[in-house]
Amino acid sequence: MTDQKETSDTVQATPRMVPLTIHAQYIKDLSFENPNAPQSLLPGQAVPTTTVNVTMDAKNIEQPQGGNPTYEVLLHIEASAMRSETPVFLIELDYAVVCSIAKEVPSQHHHPLLMVEVPKLAFPFARQILAETTSQAGYPPLLLNPVDFEGMYREQYLAQAKTANTAAA
């Protein structure tokens, strides 16, 4: 039998700044319309055409004295399914996230964090709510494809820059 010495390396954890803290996520508003049920649920009908629109918004909310900047980020998703000119269903979801950004994060980074990173974190939850709601309404679950929030943000930023340059000229 050989002697084995146990060695324990002392690891000191250095505190890391967490740039973003999620405090709450919730359904702020959910609306589902099934205007032509039960006819729209009968078998043998054509597959409906689905249109989806996703937008984001963020607003500063009051934070505790000396606390980190706190925001409500809203992910708004509208989806409609149509057969020819007839609506099959319409669904709207406002999914909100309350979060704060560490004071050490420069203010120029707040907007991208709020409009790109927070929606990336919230989207899977909103997607699940939409899938479950449409399924409970008698339709196949509405499974949304991933959304390129960074690309959307860049497009919006470029459009705003163009508008500002045009207004300045």
C-alpha cells in the first residue's frame, strides 16, 4: 500500500461583476382570439398562413435609492393565422422582464443589453407560452423560429441614424 498525500489547493474566488440581474419575468398581457371556431377546427382544411411580428421596448423604472438602474423590458409578439381571407386565430403576448444593470456598466452599453440580451433570455419563455396557448385552443402549437435580436437592433439603430442624418441636413 502506498502513502497518498491529499493536497488541497486553496482557491480564492474573486468577486465578479454581474452586468445584468433579472428580478422578475411575467406575462403583462395575453390575448387570444379564435373568431371562427368551431369551423376553423374542422378536419380537412388547408394549412393556414401564419404571420408573426416581434418588437421590443424598454423603460426605466424607479429604483431604490443608490440602487442599480432598473428597467422593464417588454417583448411584444403578435401572430395571426389566416386561410384565404378568413382569420383562424390571432394571438398577442406582452412578456415583460424586470432587470437591473450594474453601476459599473458604462451607460452606452445599457441600450444594447436591454434590447438584445434581455430579449434573448426572455424569448424561450414567450415562445413556450404561445405554443401552449395555441395548443390549448385546439390548434397545433405555434413554434416560433429563433429571432435575431442583434440583427433587429442593428437595423433599428441604422434606421435611426439615417433619420437623424436626414433631419440634420
